[in-house]
Amino acid sequence: MIKKVLTIAGSDAGGGAGIQADLKTFQEFGTFGLSSLTSILTVDPVAPIPSIYPIPLEVVEKQLATAFSGGALAAVKIGLLGSSDVVTLIESYLTTNRQTKVVLDPVMAVKGNNDVLQPELVSAMIDALIPLADVITPNLVEAQILSGISHIETKTDMKKAAQKIHQLGAKSVVIKGGARFPGEIATDLFYDGTAYHFYEQAKLATDTNHGAGCSFAAAITASLARDIPLNKAVGLAKNYVREAIDHGLYLNDFTGYVWHGAYFQTDTRLNEHLNEQEMPHE
Ligand code: PXL
């Protein structure tokens, strides 16, 4: 049976991050994607400034009721929330449905717009969602906020931060070093409460990386739904996102998105089937 995977997140009208990144990634990983939108994010056509429009709470609730109408899903990813009211709602759906395989991408800032960095949202996330998360996937900025370690600049700092975040109640922690981590190596750390695993690759020179964090967490979520062990899921997600960044595309002069079809070569798959087509008879 095809596994059903839900994303609870914001819509990125540009198509590279948020719900769009999640659904595209779920499909690439051979899972059936469902979505509950918490907000809609638009970008200014002439400047890299996003605006965030929250979805009314009752509409978020109706979407969650739809998504969970057949019971728990194979896995759930949580991304951009927008308000702390949504946190209580999500907590109640996850616990009522005894949802397992919950991946929390603790989105606290969107490039160019810090509106989501509300302190009450961060504390609601810590109180209600982190204890329900099987995996939490902070980037460096989010890891600094959650761990209270103000500068994460070395692998030792990363380990300390992962340990602190693990103490908040997430079963596993994956810190995304991303472009911000100093040096030439893109470094991610996976900590399951006992062992530390580093994933290291040379950084790419391209800046088509919008949507990388969402796609990474979505790839882990879909892999979990498919019963892939976490240590392999993280490595697969990293390779998937690396190819997506390497083959990214520009929406306009200032926003470069990752291409979700790169790793599994979606574009050439169609051609193979096209070649099998015979000319229709008259
Ligand atoms: O990458 C964080 C993020 C999360 N969710 C949505 C976004 C973005 C970044 O743009 O648009 C909807």
C-alpha cells in the first residue's frame, strides 16, 4: 500500500518551499501527500520580501479533520505555523490519533521576514510539539534559539546544541548546518540520544537553495513513512537536497529555488515513456 504522509505548513506561492516543497518531495519518495495549510506566503515581485497571511483557525481545523478522517497517517511533517493557536490544535490532533513518526521542522524565520519569530510561538512549540516529535530538524539559527547556545560554529558546538534540544523531549535531533556553518563543508548532525553521526559534503557554489530546509525535512518524513531507518533517511535526504540545489532554478532575479525532481530525474522519466508510444492508427 502507498503510504499517506501529511504536511502541516505554509503555502509558498513561489512553489519551492513550504507545502509545495513537501508535496513534491513526498511524491518523489513514492508516498501520497496530504496537506493542511497554516498560512500563505507570497513574495514581492520586485524585492525579496515575503508576506505571511495566516489561514483562519477554523479552516486549519477543518483541514486537519479531513486529513485525519481515516485515522493516523504513516508520518506527519510540521513546518511553518504562524501562530501559537495552531500549536494547540495540532497537538490535539496528534495525540487523539496516537500519531507516530512526527517530524518537526521548527521554522522560526523565513528569509527576509522575521514575523514568525514570535516568542510565544517558540515557547508553545517547546511545550507542546517538541515532546511529540520523533525527529526535529532545526537549521543553525533555530538550533541556537532552541538550545540557548548563541554561536554554533564548530562540530563540538553542534553536538552540545543537539544534546540540549534532545533534552527538550525530541527523540532525535538533526541539525542542518547549511550555508551558514563556517567553512567549505556542508555539515549536518544526527543525534538519537546516544550517538552522534555527522554527514559532510563539499558546499555547492550555487545559491538556488530556497526550499532546501523544507525539502530535507520532507524527505526524512517520507522515508520514515516507508520504514527506512533514520540514519539512512538523513543521508538520503542530504543527497536529494544536494542535487536539488545543484539543479535549481530562478523564479526572478533574486529567488532561486531547489528543483525537487533532480535526484530521481523526473524529467527524463517522462521521455522514457514517450519513446514507448506508438503512432495512433488512423
Ligand atoms: O524555509 C522556510 C519556509 C517555510 N515555509 C514556507 C516558506 C519558507 C521559506 O520561504 O515559504 C511556506
